[in-house]
Amino acid sequence: MNEMQQGPGAVDTMGSAEMTRTLLVWFVLVGATVSTYLIGAERAINSDRIVAAMVIGIAAVKVWLVAWQFMEVNRAPAGLRHAINAYCVGLVALLLALYLIG
Amino acid sequence: MTVLETLAERDRQQAVPGEPGLWVLILGDLLIFGWFFALIVMFRNENPALFAAGQAQLHQDYAMFNALVLLTSSLLVANGMRMLRMGNPRASRMFAGAIVCGAVFAGVKAIEYTSLVNEGHLVAANEFFLYYFFFTGLHLGHVVLGMAALAVAAVWARPRHARRPRRERAIEGVAVFWHLVDLLWIVLFALLYLMR
């Protein structure tokens, strides 16, 4: 009977909308996973550098999506949101710089 | 809506998921793994031939399957958390489903490790396999720890347990940790299995 204690149905509707959005994000993540597999493992692209850049870039976007929608960083205070954004941007910049320059 | 209600609503909408202290551990883990990810890229640059030869022995299809399994477990945990907040009695089943996904991940990893060892690719075989077993083994440790935490969450989320805010926060913390497990695999999969 906890639904009753939580008050008006608006809360439930918000929760349901978030669940639908999470499902959509899951579809995007599955699509991205299969895409990176095709790029990296199935040798769909010849250039090693382009493959590495795409695989690292897509991984960073996936990390951000998991943090944002699954970890619910989207509703966290600004400090945590900025920390996660900085981590994702920093990760892709560091790994690409090491790969391309090193 | 009174001022107090407005503040409470804002507080509810802008809250750190789980205990704030847990995020110190989560962000610390992310930074340590960030360093590990950099080490993998540097190792690949210094030994491109060894890296390519080692990677060719890995089972990329298993790793992709496992990535999809962890993504699905994350979906179950994220929506299980929302169901719990909505008072839905099936929330506990979502966490149980995620534990099954974790077990599938560990099982596939065990098959992969066994086949590599049988082919003679041991930890000591070369530096690539040292990196591979160390990083994936450390991640597997996270999976096992996460499964144990999810088991507690699944019990606490059962409808016969009274809803307590502190427990709900603890379950939120377990959920955040499980998503971290998923997130780390996303990058390990990209770097160890796919990056050339």
C-alpha cells in the first residue's frame, strides 16, 4: 500500500516516464555496443587510428549515458554532474592523446 | 504548495544517489581505473605487435555478449530502484534478475579464462596476458562483490520489509556500485578487445 502513502499519481507517472527513458537509453547502449563490435572485431574499417578513435569515443559516450541515466547523475547536485562530465571528457581526451601522440 | 513542500521537492529531485560518502569511493575507483585505461593504451603503443597478437587470442564475441548482459542487468537495477520508490512489490525481482545476469557474466568469463589457459595463454605467457588477466580479474572481483550487495538489496526490497529511508539509500548505493561495474566493462571491452 506504499503507493497510497506516496500521494498523488503524479509521482508514479514521473517514475514511469523515467523507466521508459531508461529503456530507450538501454536500446541506444545496446546499439552502440553492437556497432563498436562490428567496427573493432569484424574489421569493417581498415585504419587502426580511426577504429581506435571511434571505439574510445563511443565508449566514453556509453559511460556518460550509464552515469547520467542509470546512476541517476542527471538528478544529482551540480558538483557531481560536473565531476562526471569532466571525467568522460577527460577520459576520451587522455586516451586519444596517448594513442595518437604516443 | 508551501515553501517547505517546494524545498522538499527540490531536495528530492536534486539528491546524490546513495550515501554521499559512497561517491568518494566510486569517483576514486573511476580515477584508479582511468589510470589503468591509460596504461593499456600506453602498453599498446609501445608493443603494437604483441598487443595485436594477444588480442587475436581473445574471444571478442564472448566479451560483447557479456557487455550486453551487464547492460541488461543495469537496466533491471535502474528500473528496480524506481519501482522500489513507487512501492512496486516486484522491485526485488528486478535485483534478483540482475544477480542472474552477474552469474551469467562470471560463467562466460570462466569459460573464456579456461579456454585461454588451455591454449597456453597464462598470466606469465607475456605482458599482454598479464595486463588482460589483472584488469579483467579485478573487474570480475567487482562483479562478485556487486552480486553479494545485490543479494542484500533484493532481500531488503521485498514487500514484507517495511520501507525505511536509510535502507532505501543503502539500496541506491548498491545500484550505483552495480552501474559502476557495467561502466568499467564498457571501457575494458573497448580497450582490451576492440582497440587496434
